[in-house]
Amino acid sequence: MQQGCSGPPVGALLARASHLFNAAVGDALALEGTTLRGFLLLEAASGAARPQQVLAAQVGLDKTTMVAAVDDLVARGLVERRSDPADRRVRLVAVTERGERLRRRGREVVAATEAELLDELGERGRDELRGLLLRLLGGRLGASGTGGSCV
Amino acid sequence: MQQGCSGPPVGALLARASHLFNAAVGDALALEGTTLRGFLLLEAASGAARPQQVLAAQVGLDKTTMVAAVDDLVARGLVERRSDPADRRVRLVAVTERGERLRRRGREVVAATEAELLDELGERGRDELRGLLLRLLGGRLGASGTGGSCV
DNA sequence: TATTGTTATACTCTATAACTATA
DNA sequence: TATAGTTATAGAGTATAACAATA
């Protein structure tokens, strides 16, 4: 457990790297006319239509914050609200055809941007980094956010 | 440059890991009566006394935001403002004895917290992760933030 | 009574513009 | 004229509380 003086704290490096990726991906998505949050919402809502609160929990937002976020996507024609026949309190959020197209383009853009940033590491370094981060996060994955499929 | 479907995007993993570290370190520092920002400010101001704006640039804050931040540290007796005899517009920020003690304790707390989080990776994994992140950040290190010394 | 979505509201954080005192 | 620090102010972003419709 003894820790020598081995450079800057890992937390600082992680914060920088995370910021670097967020900024690059955000810029790339902006060119497609959306934001990182918008894209993540489309990802979360894709597949089966979901109640807003479920969506909020998936992305880690408050339900009140989610209202405006979904409003925005609706205004852009990327998702639509449907009443749930089984429970009329619920408003199911469904991705439209146009939203689906944007989501697919977003995936490509995110992948390309990340590939570029990770280029320096080479294929092996890339896999190592991914593996180390996954080990670091351990069981904490899948609780919320972009779990599951391949973005 | 071809990218297969190799799991969740690295950006998401980095964001999670960064958040994990920030939260853990923040909690640990809270027990010592300070915050991550407060600690980073003490780190940045330690050594020679510095003008507020230099400090602001180091930490990546606006000069107006820095005023309140330094006010807070002054109120807690952790730093003090001194007039610069060479230029009376400048207010040099100097870490007090008490601030220096807190800074040293903070370093220990941060190191211990990180060591615990990184424990799963083993010594080799820890060094690999640090190396990969440093390569990833490339020349971007040292521009601002916790550059230089060992925390 | 509890829950989904909604609104209104307050709070935090940060940045912009304008002011002072020095240079 | 320009700069360091300060203040006042406005803008995001977020969360808390209260309300309507429904269960």
C-alpha cells in the first residue's frame, strides 16, 4: 500500500482525459446538429419506447430536468411522446425515424472521434486502456449511462 | 483506422472513472474540512506567493471566480493576501502555516484514496494506466492544473 | 394514498461588464 | 492607455416543492 511519488495524481489525469474526450466528441456532434446529451438520450431511448422517468434514471438526470430535454428533442422531431394505453399517466418516449438516423450518424461520429484520439496509443494500448478502465470501474458498470450495446 | 464493436465508448469510461475519483477524493477531503478545489488552490499557491490572476490561470478559473474562492480560504485562515511592494495593484496570495498543514494532510488523503481505488489494478496495472493516460494527453500536460510536483 | 409528468421557484456555478486603484 | 482586483449582474444548469391527472 506504500505509495511513492510517481507523478501527478491519477484523478487529475482522468479528469483531463475525460474533458478532452467530451470536448472532442461534443464538437464533432455539434457539426451534426446535436449535443452529447442529446445523442446519449437518443441512445437511451432507442429500441423500445420508455417512460420519461426511466429514461431519466438511465441517463442520470432528474425527472424535472428531463422534461425540458425531451421537449427539445420533440421540437427537433427526433423523438415523440406517446401515451401508454396501459397507464395513462405515463408518456412513452419513442425515437422517430429522423432521430434514429441522427443516432446512427452520431455513433459513427463518436467512434471516429475516439479512434482519432486513441490513435497515439496503437491498437494494443487502446485495448489495454479500455481493459484497465473496465477493471477500475469493476461492478459499477451498467448502473446508469451508456451501458450495454456498442457505441 | 477501422473500429470494431469493442464495448462501451472510451469517453464514457473515462467520464465514469473521473467522476468516481473526484467523488471519492472529494469525500475524503471533506472529512478534513476542505474541498477538492480548495485543496487544489492550496497546492497551486504553495511555494512562492502568487498574484490572484496567476493562480486563476493555473487552476483554470476566471479571475472573478477566484475572488470568492480566495475570500473563502482567507476566512478559514488558510491563505492570506499580501500587497506586492513592487506593484501595489497586485494582491499576492500566500499559504499560511495552517494552510500548509492542511495541504500536506490533503496530499496524504488524496494519495491514500487513489491508492485504494487503484488497488484492484495491482502495481503493474497502476503504472500502465498512468502511462497510457500520459501518452493520451501527450503535450497537453502542464498547460494548467496540477502540473509539476507530486500529488 | 401513491405515482407520472409538469410547472414554478430557488440555488449553485460561472462568466460578462463596469468600476477602483494603481501603473 | 492598460492592468489587477473587485463588484454587480446575468446566464446556464440543476434540484426542491407544489400541482394535475391517473392509478
